[in-house]
Amino acid sequence: MRLANILNLGVKELRSLLRDPIMLVLIAYTFTVAIYSAASALPETLNNAAIGIVDEDRSALSQRIVAAFYPPYFSTPRLITPAQMDTGLDEGSLTFALDIPPDFQSDVLAGHKPDIQLNVDATRVSQAFTGAGYIQTIIDTEVTAFLRRYRALAAPPVDLALRMRFNPNLNKSWFGSVIELINQVTLLSMILTGAALIREREHGTIEHLLVMPVTPFEIMASKIWSMALVVLAATAFSLLVVVHGLIGAPIRGSVALFLAGALVNLFSTTALGIMLATLARSMPQFALLTILVIMPLEILSGGSTPRESMPQLVQAVMLLAPTTHFVALAQAILFRGAGFSVVWPHFAALIGIGTVLSGLAMARFRKAIAEMG
Amino acid sequence: MNEQTAAPVASLRDVGLRHRKVRALDAVTLDIPAGCMVGLIGPDGVGKSSLLSLIAGAHALQTGRIDVLGGDMASARHRRHVCPRIAYMPQGLGRNLYPTLSVAENIDFFASLFGQRQAERRRRIEELTRATGLAPFLARPAGKLSGGMRQKLGLCCALVHDPDLLILDEPTTGIDPLSRRQFWELIARIRASRPGMSVVVATATMEEAARFDWLVAMDAGRVVATGTVPDLLARTGAATLEAAFIALLPQERRRQHRPVVIAPRDGEGVDAIEAQHLTMRFGDFVAVDDASFHIHQGEIFGFVGSNGCGKTTTMKMITGLLPATAGEARLFGQKLDPQDLATRRRVGYMSQGFSLYSELTVRQNLELHARLFGLPAESIAARVAAVAQRFELTSIMDVLPRALPLGQRQRLSLAVAMVHAPAVLILDEPTSGVDPIARDAFWRTLIDLSRKDGVTIFISTHFMNEAERCDRVALMHAGKVLASDTPAALAARRGVRTVEEAFIAWLEEADGSANPPPPPPPEQAAARRAMARLFEPRRMASQARRETLELLRDPIRALAAVLGSVMLMVIFAYGITMDVEHLTFAVLDRDQTTASQSYILNIEGSRYFTERAPIRDYAQLDRRMQAGGLALALEIPPGFGRDIARGRPVQIGAWVDGSMPARADMVAGYVEALHAQWLGIVGGPASPVNVAIRFRYNPNVLSVVAMVPAILPLLLLLIPSMLTALSVVREKELGSIVNFYVTPTTRLEFLLGKQIPYVVLAMLNFTVLTLLAVAWFGVPLKGSVAALFAGALLYVVAATAMGQLMSSFMKSQVAAIFGTAIVTLIPAIEFSGFIDPVSSLRGFEAFIGRIYPTTHFLTISRGTFAKALGFPDLSSAFLALALAVPVLIGLCAILLRKQEA
């Protein structure tokens, strides 16, 4: 009987969703277009970086260096005067300014090891570090190649064979698409379950349910299973068709294991959605609350930046968030082909967090229903 | 009574109105006489409200012409001129009031819109609340008033500026008969003291309309008759106005109508429902106070009382929806236990308003309820068919309920409540809003159920003529059952003719109050100031004050406003970090000599890497990398030390976890640099040039120093714009926007008034964020503090204006939130120089980037924080922001309409 109620009410949720064009468009958009565009738009660390060059040498070598900067990593260099260098950096229109001193070429040829000054706007941290490294390498390469025409150079005795595992070309769209998918799972599952509850309350239908032989637990469970099913189906579709098919990201591990992980994650996030919906009195309040909750869940979960760079306290607190474990588990399975023997601790953590969260949500839900009278 | 000699107060010629596809008014031509009390009669949805909102100037005219108080209402100039002479109270209990504001604050706000000074406002609040009996409740929030009190407050707010034309849209629907009588007495006294005032009232209650001077009967968007009450009665030869109205309807509508005949009931049944001392408290508010009554099996028991008197709460306790605080209810002799689901199968409940799933078809609704009530699966189809037949739904089984007229939806609700054949039916105000013909049809069905099927019916209503149709009624007021008996016995007990009069007698006794004292004649009718001015700072200030009060009393919005930005700052600063440190690495050292140790030590000694336990073999290397435990794995070949000493080429293997490409890039960069460093130590070849890198503004290249000044502009955009996005559209949803439509408030006053509190809040946030940046995150503020502050002020004005821009033309709050997220998030993050400088963007993105306010404040923020700049260096950014502000506010003013379209 009880299971039948949960089933019937869940089918009702699915039917309601089918007739809600806004939500359907939102689901379709977040699991296709949003993921595709996030993957293709993810900025390279260096993208058209603005560079200006003060060429005080005007030699063959300095011109060779100027010509070595070109898109897409760098914008075509602007040739500037030393005065323009400071204003350009101050205004933020230049990120890098290179100053090639007079007599640079002759000093290089004479083996004097001349200084070449590189000014970096370090307020753009993401570009500053990598960009400076690139520029250094480019100058070294150009100068070395220039010198090679004049004398032979020794090869280094110890070589470093650097290989990238799991993503040999460091293709950012692979990474971006999966992270976006993970974020959308969290976002959509919270919004869908929360909205399903708020919609019932705004339309007054929740009262109607409560006078029937149906318990609050059945109502909550029906919303959770139906919305989780929608998100899970959309996730499977998006992973196979958009992430793997269109974007071409390889899936190294088992899709079924990943979906099982998504399912245990949904257990927590849908409960969170219910909880927020009981706190909010209307859709707009729910939207504001969701923004405040989802931001830390997504940003601090280790999806966009590595967890190890965060302060210890933040790392510890975020171990309580379901998304942290879901991100870790998804990356391990999808990128590195890890099996259950490797990721089981995250499964265990997710089940634990989910149990606590749905217990809390259930308590809030019962209380909210009592207050609704 | 004034004779209809004067010019009409309003005259309409061929007025038509459409709401999307629905025709609300159809070629209405009408002259409304001045100086008297005019009633608009007809059921819900015939166009009464549309007509009144057109006359009040709240809704824009579509076709035809309307002259009110001697001028064309299509002219904005005339509207501005006459709106101080018109007062409009829209439909819905206190829909134009501000529920979180107190009684005094509400009246004060309305008075200030009409330019009254503080002393005058105080005098009027006192006068009006004394006259309406609201004086003891000055500090109570409007949302916590009873329906009757709310209507009185609405009237106070409408009368605060001595209008010449008072427009009331169903002012007494849903309030108890005593309050209703007091309301009309109040209107009569006010008219006596202001004889020139014209009053136009819409009502669905015919008894009420019988007291008006002149009536306009409406049906389906048309005027079907006008005239005085005796006129209409004479013309139709009917005895009552209700009968006259039905006689005026077109032939085919009239034919559906049959009078309600109440069949006698045979004998007394046992008690189906028994309530003993039921009490319900919410906090310190007593919703139901010691209610006792009993309902016989098979009778129709009416529950009569105003909105909010506790009828619904009592019914919910009887259905088991709410556990009673004290007392008990019995159903067929058994004590009701809210946990016992079996009792629910014996009860059918129809809640107030339509509350079925509008996304499910009629059939799906019926089937869902049949299943939830646990009907055997094989009998469901037959039962649904039978119920559909009985309630005449067979032809509309696959239609969505929202496409149905109210009368049919009411039948569907009843069918749903009856699908499991309950013995008791509990109906909470099932007929409110339904036209008289459909209502009578509904009653015939109820009588049928009671008399033929023996169903016990417990129905609540605020229509007194419905009370007369019940077998027995209970009169309820302020949570108490005043009396319970047959209608005739109740009237007899008070020695009056009707239940209504009896109810009033009990109410007067319960309130212990005689009529409130008559208001002193307002001798000093305030001379109207020049209200047509285009910008009045005091009106703006009162909008700002109200917005602030409302914001502070909404916990979730206030929380988002005060703490949201600070919370996000902490999250972003820690979360979006580019300092990749403490990367984990481990070594498979097959050499184990001092040379390999020195190589490992060189890496471990840097701040970027932290060493983990050594790797034993390739299998372990694979597993540990798979689990994500290692960002870097190194393999040092056997004979490493020996080969170097002999000058033979050697190769160190390095594997980087590439699953996070940005991190992998960093790791590769660090390893190569450390490798080169190590080579230098052991004497490898040197580079032919020395690249001297100067990391300017942030010499240690600390992420937080770079991120915080960049996050600041994002945060000052995201939350403030989201809050202002809700500001205007929220009033559109709640209905109080009508006060902007019909008062002299101009667009600019309204917009700026609403914006000011958010600008102040955003500046407070800015101050806290800046202090947090300097004191907590240790970001040095090297440049001009004044320039940063001035830039922030201009910027938050622009940011809040962007939210208001969305709010001024969107129709729903959810759409405004979505819209604002779209126009703020992407441009601010992608095109404003947050990630890539605007100078590296191309085409459309570059165009957006150049005009977007965030770009310019980002320049100011980075310039003042890190680059030690001041006003002169940042003049172009200031100029751009200073231009954006008037452009955005101007756009808001253009897009915001002064009338409903």
C-alpha cells in the first residue's frame, strides 16, 4: 500500500513536470547547451594575452623575438614606448610588457648574458604565472635558435620525460564538460524537488494530499524518486551523447558505476532541495536561498579548483558536503577509470551524508506541514 | 440623495478590453451619475473589476473613451491631475496594502504619497482609525488583521486624501456580517460629511446592492441593465434583486437555472461528527478557542463566519490535517487520531479555492485520488466513470482543469472528494466566486447527496443566504462558536427574521462593542497642494522608507542582502584560488643514491609539492594515481647517480595527473622549473639570456591579492541586482503596484525611492567587504580610498539599476530572477576583464565588455587596491560609470508603465 502511494504520487510528479514547459526547457538546456558551451568556452589559461614590447635594440634578434608572439596564446604584440608601458599596465590594457634593452643582440653574441626585462601585471594571477613561463621559454628558444647559427650548444645530460596521464593533450573541454555535468546534477536535482514542493504549496494541493491516507514520508519520498529519476536519465543522456559523443571526452571507467554514484549523490541533493523549499515561503525566496547554498557547494567541492589549495579548515568542512565526494568519485571513475575498490569510501560517505540530510529534511517537512494549517 | 442632474462623474463610450484572448469588456457605454452610491452587480468574471480599474486609471484604456471628473483618462496629463481626487480600493482583502507594515505605517505611507505633512498625517491617522475602530491596533501588521479590519484599513488608506470619487471593488466579500454592516455605516457617515463624494462599488452580493442608489447590472462583459433598485424590480416583475438579476440574463443562460428546493430530512440520525472543546493555538495566537458542536449523520451542517475566523482551522482539525492543541473530535463515535489513516478514508475534503492538480487532466485527477485512497485497482475505472457521470464530467474527461470554467472545476473538486464514497464530506467555502446560477446547481447536488445517499455534509460559507439552506448552522467568530442550531431556531432565539440578523446580534454581544463614534466632520479639508509636479523628493523618500521596512521584515531577503555578499566573498576567495600549492607527489626511486635523493629533496623543498610515501612498483603507481591521491609521480631509473657521474644521458620519468588540465599545466611548469634549477646546481648548461621577471603590483603573485579586488565588483553586482530585480515585480505579483498606478507618484520617484535602500545596503556591504579584504585577507589597499569609494557608489547605483531594469518590464518574480542572472553573470564574468582583459576580446564580446559597468569598476578596484592609483589615473573609468547611471535609470523609467497594460 505504502509503496503503491509513493509510486502513484511519483507518477503524478512526472506528469506535472511533463506539462511544465519552463522546467522542461530548463532541463533540456542545462544538460545539453549549457554543458556544450561550458566545455567549449572554458578559457585557456592563456588566451589572447595582451603583450606590449619596448624594442630598444631594433636588431634582427629583437625582431625575431617580437615575431614569436602570436595568437591564440598572445595577442599580436603592441610596440610601445617605455612611458606607454606603465600606463598600459596601470589601465589593465597590457598584461605583459617586455623591455628589450639596447645592444641586446651584440651582448648575446658576445656571451655577456644580457638582462631582458619582463613586467607582468600580477593582479591577473591566472595568466601571470603561466604567461611568464611561456614568455621565458619563447625567448630562450628564439635566442638559442639564433645562436645555433653561430655556434653549437651542448644537450642537457639529464632529460625529464614528462607525460600527462588520463588526458595526454590536457584537453580542457573534457574536463570542463564533466565538471559542468556534475554541477548541473546538483543544481537541477535541488531545483526540481524544491520547486515540486513549492508548487504544491502555492497551488494549495498539499493540503489536499494530507487529508488523504498518505503520510508526509510518502509525499517526500515520491518527490525524491521521481525527480532523481529525471535527473539521472538526463545525466546518462548528457554523459553519453553530449560529453562523450559531441565533445569527445573519453570515458575510462564504468558508466554504470558513475550513475550509481550520481544516484547516491541525488539522495542528498534532493533532500537538500526539500529542506530549502520548507524554509522558503515562495519561489523567489527559494531561488535566493538556492543561490546562496549552491555557490559554496559547487565552488568549494574541488570541481573547479583543486581541494589541496584551499585552507585546511575549508577542506575539512567541505568533507561534509555531498558534492565534494561526488566530484572526487566522478573524476576518479570518468577520467582515471577507477573501479569500485578505489572509490568505495566516497560511496560510503555519500550514503552517510544522504541519510542525515534526508532525516533532517523529513523533520523540517513534517514541521512545515504542521505550520501550514 | 442627490438627483442625477449634475454631469456624470464618469462616462464611458464603447469601451472594450481584452486580457490576451479573453474579452473582459465588450463595447460598454455608460454614464455614472455623480454624488451618489452606484453599484456594479453581477457574478465574478463578468468584467466589473476591469471596468473599475479603467475608471480609476489603473489599467490602460484599449478601445473607446472614458471621461472621469471632466477629462479624458487616456491623457496622462489629465490622469496626473485627477488622481489625487480619486481613491481606488482593488478587489481582494487588502490586496493593495503592505502586509508587513503596521496599520499606522500603511496609512502614513498613503498619506505621504499625497504630499501631506507629518503633523497632518498624524492627525488623519488618528481621525480615521478612531472612526473605523482600528485605533487600538495601530502597531499591528496589516497581514495579521482579520478580513473586516483589513477592509477598514483599506478604506482608511483610500480616504486619507479626501477623494471626490471613491471606487470600491467588492469591499465586503469574505468579511463577517457585523463588519460588513459597520463598513457600510462608515461609508454612509463619510458620505454624510462629504456630500459631494461619488461612490462606485462592485459587489456580487445582491442583498447589499439593494441598498445602493443606482445599479449597473453586468453579464459577460456587457451592461445588461441600469437603473435604481425599484426600476429594476419593476422592469422584471421580480420580488428580489437576485431574481431580477437572473431575469435580466440572456435567455439561454436563464434556462439552465432551476430554483433550489430543500427536501425535508427524515428523522434525526446519530452523530457523525462531534467536536468537544477543540482548541488550536499557533504560538500565542488562538485560532480556534474551545469550539464544540455536533453534526448528525446525513445532515447539511453550515459553518458561517468571516474569513480568518477559524472555520478552516476547525475543519482541518476534523479532517485530521492538524492535530488539535486541546479538546477532541469524534468521527462516528471514534476519537479522531491524525495518525490513523483509516479514518481519512471515511472523509472527503474539498479545500478552499481550487486545489486540484491543474497539470493533470480531469480523468488523471480522479484516478490519482482513487488510487491514493486505496480503491482496488480493478474497480477504479468503474468508480471513476460512475463519479464522472454523476457530476456531469463525462464530456470533459481529457481536458486540463485550468481550461474549465469555475463552475465545472467546482464539480470536479466535489467529484474528487467523493471518489472514495466517503460517509462525510467536508467542504471549505466551495462556492466563493461562483456565479449564482452555478451556485444553485451546486447546492442541488449537495442536497441530493445528503437526502438520497445519506452523506453527512459539513460546509463552510460566508454567504448568508447559503446559511439559510443548511439543516443546522454554527456561527463562528474569532475562533469561537457563538451559537449552533437550525436557521429558524437561531433567528427565533434572537427574535429576528434571518440568520444574518441573528448573527449580527451575537457578534455585537461577543465584541461587546456598540458602533464606533462618528467621525468628526473633516472641516479642514486640506487644500490640495500642487500635486502634478514631476518630481517630489518627499514622495521618493516615503517609497524608500517603505521599501526599507518591507525588506527588513522579510527574513530571507534581508539575510541575502546583509550576509549574502560577505559569505560569497569568503567562498570565492578561498575557492577560486590560483595558488596551486601542496601538490602531492611520490617517487619510485630505483636508484636510491645520494644523486636521486638530492633530486627528490629539490622538489620536496619547494613550497609547491608535498611528498607522500614512496611508490613500490608500477601497479601501485597506477592505483594511487587512479584514486586521485597523486598529482605527480616520478620514476628515477636504476644507475641514475652512476650515469650522471659518467656523463651518460639519463631520463627521469614524470607522470602528471591530467584530469584537471589547469592543475596539470601548473604541475608541469613547476616540475620543469625545478628540474632546470637542479640542473643548474649540478652544473648543466646555462641560458644565453637572463629574463628578469618583475611581477608588478603583487610581487608574491598571491592569488588572494589578485582575486579579492576582482571579486568585489562581481559581488556588488550579483546580489544587489538580484534584490532590485524582485523589488518592482514583487509588487506586481502581490498587487500593491496598483498604488503606483493610481497615486500621483511618478516613475522616477517610484524607481529611485525603491533603489535607494538597496544602494545604501550595497554600500554597507562594500564597506564590510573592503574591511574584510584588508583585515582578514591581508590585501593591501595602496591607492586612493576616496576613489574606490566613489567608484563603488557609482557602480552600485548602476548595478541596482540593472536589476530594476529587469524588474520594470518582467511580469513574474521567477522570470526577473532568471533574466537578471542572464544579463549579469555571463557579461560580468566573461566579458568584463575578470578572466581575460577586455583588450583581448573581439567583436560582440568586446563591445559588451567596453560598455558594461563591471569592466570599469574592475579597473577602479584593481587600480586602487593593487596599483596605487587615484582619481586622475582612472578618469576614463569614472566617466564611463557616470554615463551608465543615467542611461540605465532612464531606461527603467521608459520601460516601467504607469498603468497596467
